[in-house]
Amino acid sequence: MQRPLLIAANLLLAGILVWLLWHWDPIADQPHPLQTLALGETPTGGDFRLESAAGPLDLANLRGQVVLIHFGYTWCPDICPTNLAFIASAIRTLSLEEQERVEVLFVSVDPERDDAARLAQYTSYFHPRFRGLTGSPEQIAEVARLYGAAYRRGEETGSSLGYLVDHTSFTYVVDPQGRLARTLDHATPPERIAATIRSLLVGG
């Protein structure tokens, strides 16, 4: 009984990803679309320490791996689901050996609503290897400064969303030596994400 259910779940996820890739125009569909902000300042990258559901995570402890960092929040109606789905699709094209050398970190810019447990549940929808990170507002602001990520609390929506957080939509790629190596645009195609990861794995 479990095997047919697992196959059905995988087919459903594949269908959702195909639809996201080819048919969804999230901005047009939203009555209160997020504003995609430009870089707050020139990103330099750098080590940081934030909280995950499994405890503190230090970027410095991920040397030897390619790390993708995306800033967003779990209530995001469009930008974050699109980018995380595309990253998940890219990761699934990698070999198991390659996947073991890749980390994806989702840093919440909405610590008021996103605790570690909620982030873990949210990121697991996309891929079991994704990790959600949070911290104090001051910690989040410092990490965002390092990577040039900008965000600001937006309007009240009058819906269950409560309020939106406008934010940058880039994904930052850190090489195995811990250096910021690439900045990927919003909705970068999965095949280009996978190629970027592979190039850094080979170089690292």
C-alpha cells in the first residue's frame, strides 16, 4: 500500500514542478504582489551563525560543500516558492554523491513569524536536505548585509497572510572554500543552477 502512495506523491510533485516551470506567472496571479528589491549593497559574503530546527548552524562548518543561500520567508506567496522549487529540481538532477556535497539554506527575513520548527516544515516540502534558518532581527540584518540582501515589511493584506515582506530574490552560491562565487537571478532555470553547482564542485 505504501509504495503506490509514494509513487503517486512523486508524480504529483513532478506535475507541480512542471507547472511552475512552464505555466505559472506568480506576480500576475497575486492581488498584492511582492516588490522584488534590488541588492541592498555590494555582496561580499562571509561566515555566519544562525539557528535551525536541529540547533545552531555555522557556515564555516560547511567547508568542502557548495552552499546555496536564499533569503525569504514562509508566508511568501510567489518569489520563494518559485526559487525553492527550481533549486529542488536542480538538486534532483545531481548524482547522490554530488548531492552529499551541496547544502541549501533558506534564511528567513521574517523572524517574527518564522520560528525554526515552521521553517523546517516549510523547507521539507521542497527537499529534505533544505535547511531553514532564523535568528534575532539583528542577526538576520547582519547576515543580509554580508550578502547584499534587502528586505522590508510591506503592506497589510487584509487576508490570512497578515502582511508581506518585500525582499531581494537572488540566490547566493558559496564555493567549497567558503567564498561567495555566484549570485543567481530570480527563477534561474534548474539546468543552469545544476551546472553552476557542478562547476564549483569540480573546482573545489
